[in-house]
Amino acid sequence: ALEAALLSERPRGKSLEAGALFGLGIFHFVIPLLLPKEVKPLFRMQGPQLQRQEGLSQLSRCAKLRTRRSFSAALILLWADLFYTQDLSACELRYQALIRVCPRGGFFMLLGALAALRSGDFGSAFARFNSAVTASRDVPALSDTAAFYVAWLRCMQLQWAEAAPMLEAIIQRGSVRRLIARACLWLGYCWHFLGDQEKALEAMRSVGSWTSETGLTLLDFDDSVSFLARKAREYITRPGLARVEEVILQARLLRKSGRAQDALEVLDCASEYVHSQQQASQDADNVAWWLYERGKLRLATRHVGSGNEDMAKVVAMKPNIVRELWLVSHAHLA
């Protein structure tokens, strides 16, 4: 049905033109992104920015010709809108055009879901990730990436019981090693908040065995291989999470889901405990982290005075935060 829509009433010359534009667009835009940096100077005949812009222009012209190549060109442009130019408005418009032509395309559904997530439209993101799971059943890496996001969005709403079985299913299928490492880490957090520390430790111990391979999973948040392994080690060594860390983790997830006021309330629930720890000079690093998160949320919700006070306290404490090395410098900037 898609091919018929794209190829309807096209002259042969248009097909040849589209093929040439697609090849040139790939050459000018895609290949420079894939080359090792040592080889790029040999490849450049123009400035790299001009070359890529020319490639985008050629792919855009190809996409408008309604030929067999046009859909592939539109997919690359959708990726470029999201990750290269980061033009989320253009990305959404292109996604809406593609969904009308091909309502079951798993890859662009995943890109559209990521665009909605970056835009803060969590309802649309959740629906699109679910659709991408169904549409890409035959491509396990894509399907499991979309399924992970569905589970992660559940975690962002603190819906641990709903997220846990989704993460277990991703781990059992085992499509992409780094994806499984992420799933193990978040499964560990799910079991922790569900009150089963044995299962939480088991999941955390599994993280290390899945962090030895780098793979493209299109995930959109800071969880490099070293980060995943370190967070799992921290959990195993303690074992578990300190009370302050539990509160901070939940508040960060709520903040990421756009619920800043709820996140503030979660942090405030632990204020008495944090102050008692501070007076006893105990757990100073986590106290500083808690102050930093509260200060950031206060600033985000326009409580500028109290937010700056929290940040000043962080700077004064001179915390030795290993897990978040940027904390003090960000407090200074705030």
C-alpha cells in the first residue's frame, strides 16, 4: 500500500532524479557523520557544514518527488530533524506527514515518540512508543528499545509494579546488550521500591555482564556504559539506597516527567530527616545532593530566592560527590 502511494503516476525520469538526489544526499550528509575523525580531512572538498546542508537539501528534494526513494529520504530527514538540527517543530510536522502515508512504520514511530518525549508531550510519547513496539515486532532491537521507553515512562510516574514485568521481558529477549544493562538497572530500582531487595540485588548484579558491548539503542538520557556499571556497583556495595537517595531518585523521575511541583513535595517529605542528618554531620554528600535537587526545582518553579539559598548551601558544604561531579559547578552557575 505504501509503495503504491509513493509510486502512483510517476514518470520514469522522476525516479531517476530521485535516485540521484538520494545517493548524493547520502554522500554529502550521512557518510560524513559515519567517518572516523582521522579520515574526515581527506573526505572534505567543501566545509563540512556546507556539505551536510547540501546533503539535507538533496534529500529534501528527493522526499518531495513521491518515488520509491522518497520515503527513505523522509526517514533520514526525520532523524536529522531530531538529532542533527534538533528542530522539534519540523520533526513533528514531518512525522505527521509520514504517519499519513505509512501508519505502521516502526522506525519513524520510534523517532516520533522520541521527538514527543523531548518536547515534553509525555502522553503522545507513551502512545507512540507503544505503537512502535507493535509495529516493529520483526526488528527486535527497535521493538525492545521502544518497549524500554514504555517501561521507563512508567518508572517516571513511579509505577514500579507496571514497569517491572516489561523490563523482565526485555531482559529475557536479549536483543541489545547495552539495552539489557539499562533494563537490569531499572529493574533493580523497581524491585527496590517494591520492597524486594533480594531481587533488586540480583538485577543489579546482572548489569556488569551486559555492559561490555557498545550498541546503538537510540536512548535519550545520560546512562553511558560506565554510568550503568557504577550505579549498579554503588547499589550492591551499600547494599541498597539510602533514604535520601530514594527520595532524590523519585524526585528526579517526576521532574523528568514534567511534574516539578510533585517532585518538590517528594523532596520536602524528607526535609526533617535531611536536616537531622545535616546537624549530625552525617551523609553530607547525599544532603548536598538533596539540597541541589531542591534548589534546582525551586528555581524551575520560580521560587528564585529559596532556590538560590539552597544552591549557596551546596557550595558552602564543599561536598565530595563522586556520583555527580558537576554538582558544585552547577550550583555556582545557578
